[in-house]
Amino acid sequence: MPFSVSWHTLLDELDELPDGATLITPLSHNSFRITGVQEQRVIIEFENKDETRPLQRDQFETLYRRITDEPDGFELDRLPPDADPYPAVLSLHPRYEIDEDAGVIVEKDGPTTTQLLDTDSKSGTEGKERTEPDLDVYANALLLVDALERHNVATLEEMDTSALVNLYTLLSDVQRNANDFRKDVADVLLNRLHHDRPTSGPFGSVQRTTRRNRSLKDDEEVLETLEQAGIEQERVMSVDRGKVDKALEVTELSEDDVYEITESEYVRKAEVDEERKESRLQGLKDQLAATDGEDAEELRQEIKELEERIDELTSFRTATDVEG
């Protein structure tokens, strides 16, 4: 099938898009809308950026031919920088589909999915009933928010010791739970990030990076290799702390004889009253569940204003916006 046929099929699909239809790029996960459809190009506008961009027909044709040459799909990592809107738009064609897990765009004979976001997703989210997640970080974060609201934490010195102990305990629990959950999220994200390209969300962006870890090979192998390179063993030999501690156990030497010792004091969580926490947590849940009438409407309005403020603070602004 010549590209001209596929191109006009794509243009027909774009013309049928509902007003406000939003697509998402497969690599950077930026959302955008189609604002213009012309014979030689498609105009898009990013939602979180003050940026309008024309997508040229000849670039679509290049992508079309690369997909045609790859029976298993064209790897999205091979796209030029900032080119991932092209496969997102092309996915609206009934024969093309993006497989984000495999990181490819493929041509298919059967039904396909698109990068088009659900047009009802935003309005549906507002009215959708929220469910309580069975996560330790959620429960402890709820308790922490309650503690922060009940005390004037701007002046810690004026808080009583019991309140400070509770605050420290909850902060410690939230930190541990959040870090564990963060690792779980990272494990899933790792399979969805490609080619060290930042992937954006409403509150920030992440990218896949590589950490280089080193561990020495067997001592004898290392020493022999270095000796062959003209490095004497004495130049790389050092005092082993573990062996020093064992030597102290069989001699009359003290730690002071071989260690420079300094002491610092810190706070350590000793124990947690889980029963007391659970009781308070249930009370908070019951209080939230019982909120209705004017109080419920006021609470919803406060939450909406907070979400709008967060969105304003975390939305992307170009250098031109800042200067202006």
C-alpha cells in the first residue's frame, strides 16, 4: 500500500477526533492535542507547555517506511530527539499500534489500540469514588497529616515532648514505608522508560539511568595483576578493619590504641504503639466517612483548590514564560 493512501486514512481519522481529544507521547509521556490538520502537516499543541509544533508529512513517511522495513516493529529508542509525537499520531491509523512494554510501533492487520487518552478520563476522575489503598504508607501518612494539623510545627521548641515523640515516630514510619513503596514503583517504571529520555508526569519527571558498581576480584588475582604491571604489593595493601578488631580480641590493646574515637548523639525510634496508632487511624477514617452536608462540600472545595495550586506550582514553564 503506497504511503499516500495511509496518509489520507490518517488525516480522515484525525478529522474525526472529538474536540479536546488528547494524545500522549510514548517515550516522554507528554500530552498534546491536534489543533490543525493540513495536507502537508499536522499541528499539535502540548498541554503542559506553551508550545505549538507542526508535524511534517515527509517525516511521517520516513517513519512509515521504517516500520514497513521492520516486521517485528520499529524501536522507539531509534527516534530522533523530540520525535515521539509522530508515532503517537500515527497510532490513530487503524493499522498501527504502539507497544510501550516492548518499546516499538508495529503494523497490524487486526484491531489496534491508540495513544489517545480517554476523553472522559478527566471529568470521570473528579466524580470517581476514591478507594482506600491497603498500604502502610497511606495509613501512616494519614496519621502524620493529622499530627501536623493538630500542632504548631512551625515552632518545634514550644511543642511538648510527647507530641515531638509522636511526630518523630510517624515521620520515621512514613519515611521507611515511602521508600519501600518507591522501590516497588521504580521496578515497574524501569520497564517503561527508554533510552535515558526523561518521562514527565504532572508533578515532575524521571529518567532511566545506569549506576556503575565496582567490587574487587580475588586478592591474589588483583595483587598478581598489579605486580605484573610493576606495582609493588605494599603500595596497595591497607589496614583491614575486620582483622584489626580480631587482633584487639586476642591482645591487651584497647580501641583507643588503634582508633580515633568520636561520639555523637542522635534520636532512635525505640518502639511503636501499633494499637494506639490503629485506634487513632480508625477514628480519622470514621471522621472522614461521616463528613457530609456543608462540611463535605467545604472539604471538597479545599481539596480542589489545593490540587489546582499544586498543578500551578508544578506545571512546566518555558524560559520565555519566566522572563515575561
